[in-house]
Amino acid sequence: MTGTYDPQQNLLFYGTGNPGPDYYSNAREGDNLYTTSLVAIDLDTGERRWHYQFTPHDVHDWDSTQVPVLGDLTINGQPRKVVMFANRNGFFYTIDRVTGKIIVAKPFVETTWAKEIDRDGRPVLLPGHLPDEDGTKTCPDLGGGTNFMSPSFDPTTGLFFVTARETCATYFGYEQKYKTGDQYTGGGTQRPRDQKNFGALRAIDPATATVKWEFRYTSTSASGVLTTASGLVFAADGDGNLMAFESRTGKNLWHYQLGFPMRSTSGTTYVVDGRQYLLVPAGSALTAFALPQR
């Protein structure tokens, strides 16, 4: 996944993956640094300036390789340089990108494994979510509250946009001997058959980590999000419908059936000879849209 560069601090931000085995964790006691973390690297020295671990001792395979997004916010009357991160573990985080300290963190999907993030930035765990041979149900599922799909931030509205996933799973954990070349998970997951899974485009206020509006999809989606200076948000559902929304209100303005779901991206916008275009990939096709010529 892509990292994010901060030219003001000369820092490169990267999210890291989960420890192994994924679900059976007796072989790796402790926090398992620096897995499921955001790491800030000084580009002059290559040294770690700071890190923040989202899910210490992760037992649900919640890689933190989502895309970090930079922004400048006013929080409690004070200007703050922040990095915003919608995490696979179900929490949204606003972090001071200079110090690495948590400013605010709250769930943006149904999250059952932790009650909250405490003042020290550690999750307050809820009982009954350690995978075992009998299985334990936890939200979100393996796919996470979001995943590899790119989010976006609109500095004009001050809103962060992300494709959210509402789905839970039963996690199983059991001892597995490590063998070179074999998948090393120590368990697995299974969704309840009667569970209704769905996705949504959600607009989050990063100053408070609260959801301001959402547009629900009938199924989960892997679409990224694109925002424009004209106050538009482009995203797609899991059924191949590309949509445009009003960024302040979430009003659905337009849709087009692409014939195949989008994954990771929501497209690219560019201008040629004074005319603005939107180019989106879906399946094996590229589809271009343009504003009417005057």
C-alpha cells in the first residue's frame, strides 16, 4: 500500500501489517511492536521519528496498511497538523503528525472488541474476543471496518470520506506449527450465514471523529473515494454503480452502472483543453466522463 509524505516535517508515514500467526497468539506474547502501527520515518536519517500502534497484540488480522491522510485542522481553537487514519480495526483516528500523539479516536463502524481508546492511546479491551477452537464473534470481520480502498479529505468542508464495511465474523484460533512456504494463520474466520452485511460511504468530522452523514449501500464495497474542489464526492457501491454526492450533505446527485465493481480507487479527475474529465477503472475497462462543452 502507498505511504504518505509530509514535506513540512520531511516525514514518510506508512502503516504496517499484522503479526503471525494471525489468530493464535500464544506464541507471540506482548504488544508485538511494530505491527498494526503507523510509523513516521525521518527521510534524512531513515530513523523512526515516532510510531503509534493501533491494535497491540492483534488477534484479528487487522493490518494497518490503510492510506494515511494529512490535513491541517483547528481543534479546540488551536491549529493542528494531523494525520487521519480510518483503521481496519473499526476506529477512526486523528493523530498529531508532529508528535504522534492521539488527538481523538472513535469507532466509525460497529466495533465490539474494544470499548474506547484511553488517554494513553491504548484500546480498552472488552472480554470475550480472543479467538479459540470454539470460535468467538467479533465486529468488524477479517476485512475490517475499511481496507485498502483509498479515503479522501476535503479541506473546504473539513470532512474525511471513507468506504465503511459493516460486517462481523466468528474468529477461530488454534496452535499451528510454522512451516516455510505455508500460510501461517493459526485459525480462520467464518461469517454467520444469516448476517446482513453492507457497506456505506461515510463522512467523518476528524476534529471529533464523529460521523456527520452516510450513504448506505446494499452490499459491501471496495471502492475508494475521490473529492473535488467543486464540492463533489465520487464513490461506488459493490454492485458497479459509480455515484456522485454533494460533499456537505451526502445528497446523491448522479449514478452510472459500470458493469463491474470498482476496487481500491474511485477514479482520477483531470483537465484537458479547459474541459474536466473523470476517468474510472472497473473490471477490464476504463470509462471516461466529462463536463459538457460550453
